[in-house]
Amino acid sequence: CVCVCVCVCVCVCVCGERVLQFALRERRPSKVVDPNVCKVEIQVVSGRHLQKMDLWGLSDPYCKIWQNGTLVFQSHVQRQTLEPDWQEFFPLLLSPEDSLQLELFDFDQTSADDFMGAVTFGPDEVQRIVEDCKEREGGEWQAVKCVLRDKGGALQLGEDGAETEITLAFRLALPVRPAD
């Protein structure tokens, strides 16, 4: 006797005998929060002690932020300043293996933009930031001052001799849930 499935819930033999019957249940994936992935909001706050990159003694700075080598954010250009005040926000999913890199550039209208410095957060630093965000109640911002380095790894100094720094702020966003 050969069995043929007539519908999803009843199987019958070709000869007409019922072989198996079972109840159908609607199966939905459970919405489990992944404890290793955290959604944070990042604020690019400001920059201080930037280098003069333009002929008239100022810069047109903007930031790029990379996660594991992928560009995830680019700020607006702040025109003619050595003390930019971006106050720009973006959300980002972070896991323990992630690294972040912030790069600062001077926008140029007629040539390639000039690199002004960078800072990298390795996985340990990213994890520390996430843990600090989780400990803060009520979505409190955690400010992080980033001292930039040049391509050779030396500290980047502004025209006033002080270290070039960018201030970022982090806070925990809503828990991450898998898509339906």
C-alpha cells in the first residue's frame, strides 16, 4: 500500500485507509532578544583643537565612522572652523566582536579631501562602552573624548599645540528583536 498525503493534517493510503492524522499548530519564531547584540545611539558631538587645513587658517571638517570596515555614518561638513559642533545622531547595532573607527577629514571643493586623523575602538573597547551604556539608567549619555592620531600613529596636534579630539556620546537604545 502506498501512502499519499492528501492534506497537511491527514495522510491516507491510496486504498483509502487513514494512516496518520495530526493537529496543525501555527508556529511562529520566538522573539528572543540576543544578549550579545546591543542597539546604541551614537552622537557625534564636537571637535576641538583641529589643524588649519585651508589657506585662510581654518578647516571644513567632517567625520566618517566605520564598523568592521563598513561605512555606517558620515557627518555634515562644518564650514570654516577649528571647533566644529556637529550634534548629529545615528543608531547602530553593536556586538562583542565589533570594532569602530572614526576618521576626520577636511572637505575640499577642488581636490581630494584631506585626512586629519583617526581613532579606533577595538572589540574590547566597544564591549566596555556597551557595558557602560547598559549600566546607565534612563538612557543617560556616556561621553567619550577621542584623541586622534595621524596615519603613522602619532598624536594629532592642533594649531594651538593641544591634542586634536572629537567627542562622541553613546547611550543604550531599545533591545534588539529579530525580524518577524
